[in-house]
Amino acid sequence: MDSELQYFPAVLRSEHDSPIDALVALGLPREECMELVAASWGRPELSLLAWVDGGRAVAVLPLAEGRWAACNAFVEQSCREPKEALRRAGKLAKRGRRALVGIWAGAPAGTMAG
């Protein structure tokens, strides 16, 4: 049984045509990206979460029209309400950057550390 869903603030870095392209843009090796996407299959509501550069969290979130957002993720600021996560993201987004909300269930299955 899954743990309770948590919502975390995220700040958009770039948009991509596929989740693999977005993960590669965040600095993950392509093979690890493919493994992460495969491990998340069947859970479209969850964000793809990874840790790079010695522990920095990044995430890939689905966007409208089949696009994918490569984001800086702030999982340490996770909360139970998406509205609160969006408020927190808005405080983190500077200079016109787009604030988003990611979703995870505690420690996500298939999370890769880079």
C-alpha cells in the first residue's frame, strides 16, 4: 500500500517532448533515465524524481499537450496540500520563472541517484 501522497514545490528549468529528454537535460545519464521512466510506468500521477550533483533534487512533471517539465525540486518542503505547495513554489520562483507542483509518495520507487 502506498504512503500518503505528498506535494512538493518545483521550479521549471526547461520543457521537453519526452520525460527521458527532460531527465537528460537535468544531468542524468540516458540509461538511468530510461530505467526511471520504466520504473514509474503505471503511476502517471507521480512525478519522476531524482537526485543529482551530490544530493540536489530534480523532477520531471507532465505538462499540457504531452510536454514534460524539467524542474528543480524542493522535496524537503513537501506538504499534504497542492495549494500550499504551489504557494511555496511561488516564493522559490524568481525572475519570472514558472512555479509548478510535483507529486510523490514518500520515497518513490525507482528513484535514481546520480
